[in-house]
Amino acid sequence: MNLVTATRDETRGGSDPRWGLGPVPDGAPREVREILTSRGAVRWYAGAAISLIWFLSFIPLLTADGLVPALVPLAILALFAAGFLAGTPVTWSLRGSRRLLPAAVLFAFSFALFPWAGWEIRGLWTYVGVLVAMAVLPLRLTWTILLALGAASLLAGIALDGWNENILWIPAILISISAMMAAFARNTAAMVELRATRDHLAVLAVERERSRVARDLHDILGHSLTVITVKTELAGRLIDIDPERARTEIAEVEQLARGALTDVRATVAGYRGVSIASELAAARAALTAAGLEPDLPGSTEVVPSERRELAGWVVREGVTNVIRHAHASHCRVRLGTSGISVEDDGVGPEQPPHGDGRAQGTGLMGLRERVDAAGGRLTVGRSDLGGFLLKVTL
């Protein structure tokens, strides 16, 4: 869940504050022991235990008739303290309005001390307000409950001492401390959401980088290995009839292999670029070696400078596919200010393209990603020459 989703859910009353327990798969139950011993719960205990100092003010009230008669109310007070400490971790494990259950139970349990403390139990309701605040409920609901608790505390004070200015202290403390804890809880939840979003973005960045490396390696090795294969076959045929030409082809294979290795290293490092001019030169050599007649433009000036790298990728992938799959004798490349096309007179597409002509091959899928990222459009179909047409509109 990101911050936008969290805000939207909160507006609907469905925000999920289980940030105290870490990631929880939807619907996955948690054991009570796991909830109460989680890292978030331990941090909560460390801070919440300090607030229990306020309980010292109840001890004289509960032991007024002696220590032995006070054992029962002191035990109840200890159970109340334990319920308060455990209440927030349990709240984090619940969803929606059920996050109010621990606070409701603690409020009801405070009345167990009524026979000994009377309406002085209103001093314990601040702990109830803190549980409500830590539930990270919608703001309107949180403030409604806190104001209702404050009003109940005020009425209890009137019932205990009548109307005077001193009865305002406990409601004021209850509302102010609870409001402060609500702000703290929301800030903490927001920070955890930010960390989760950061981690998610890091994962996406890794996935994008993996896709880039896989796409670039395919484009580099697919083209280079295709040309190497063609030249090696040619050298094998020439080795007996024209040894000098065969040696030339083998030397070019070595250069291609070294160039491919350099490109692979540069791709992994993320620094490699592609030039339309160099790709046209490489395409001419590759097509000639494969026995195809190249029909290539003599200038690249018509292509906008910001599109020349993408045009280079189109030429590389298109010519590689012609050499590999077309069984053609002629390959034509056309450049324009708004597009580029690669076509041949070979066997053509195996089946008519559907819709916008989306291709399913790995290389064309990688090329489509590049074109889409640049705001262009890639289509495939049958060429005027009778074979395959690869067209990119920029």
C-alpha cells in the first residue's frame, strides 16, 4: 500500500495500520504470541511503560483500608496495566472498526475498580484514549471518540465532586495526550509507508534494469552472432576455393566477436549507445556477407538527432531478422523525419498481424518497449516487396 492508497482507504474508514507488526499477507492470521513479541510491540512496551507511573496516584486510594483488602483492586489495576500494554499490538493486528475492540474492552474493564475507586476511575480513561489514538482510525472517528471520552470524564467528575474548575483537568489531559499520540501514530505510519514505497521502487528499479540488460544483450548478441554465423559459413565455403577471402572473413568474425564482447561489457555497465550511421554500415556488411542485396539510405541527416539512437536499434533488429528468418534476396531500409522502415522480399509474416500488428518475437518485443518508451509506434506486416515489413512511426 502506498501513501495515496493509505489516504484513500483512511477516507473510507479502512486504513490498515499494521505497520507495528511489519508486512502481513492479506487474510493471514497471526498468533497472539507473535503479535505480542513482535519488534514493533517491544518498542511500544518500552515507551508505554513510562506512562504507567500515573498508576502510583491510585495506590493510596486503593490501599486506604489496608494492604490486605487492597490486594484484589491492586491485582485488577495490574491487569488493567497489562491490558493497556498489550492493547496497541493487538490493535495493529486487527482491521477496520475492529481496531476499537481493545480500547472498548479496556474501558469496560476500568469499571471493575469502581467499588474501590468510584468515579476516580475516570483517571484511567486516558489510557483508553491512547489506544484509540494508536488505532490510526479516520480522523473524524478518532476525534469523535476522544471527545466522547472527555465528555464522559467531565460528567464523572461532576458526579464525584460537583461542578468546579478542577474537574476540567482530567478531560483536558485525556484529550491532549490522546491527540498527541494520534499524531505520533499517524506520522509513524506515514514513515513506514514511505519506507515501504521506497523499497517497492527499489524492486521496480532492479526489475527495470534486469529488463534493460536482457533486452540489450538480446539485441547485441542476436545481431552479432547472426553475422558471425553467416560469415563463418561463408568462410567455410571459401576455404578451398578462395583461401585469401576466407581468411578475410575469419578476421572479420574475430573483430565482430571482440566488438560484441565490448558491447556486452558496456551494456552491463549501462554506458553503451547506438548510432544509426554505424548500424547502417554494419547492416550493409552483414547483408552483403549473407548474400542479400542491400538497399540502404546514403545519409542519416533526415532523422532528428534525438531519434537516431532509436533508429539504430530499429535497423539492427530489422536487419537481423531479415538475415535470420526472411530467406530473402533484397532488403530495403528507409529513413524519414517521422519514421523508419525495414522490409524484404522474403517469405513475409507467417500469419497476418492482429490489431496494431503487435509482434511476439523476443527481439521485436524488446524493440517495442524501446519504441513505446520513446512515444512511438511499432507495426509489422507485409512489405510492398512481398516479404516482411517492420515500421516504426516516431
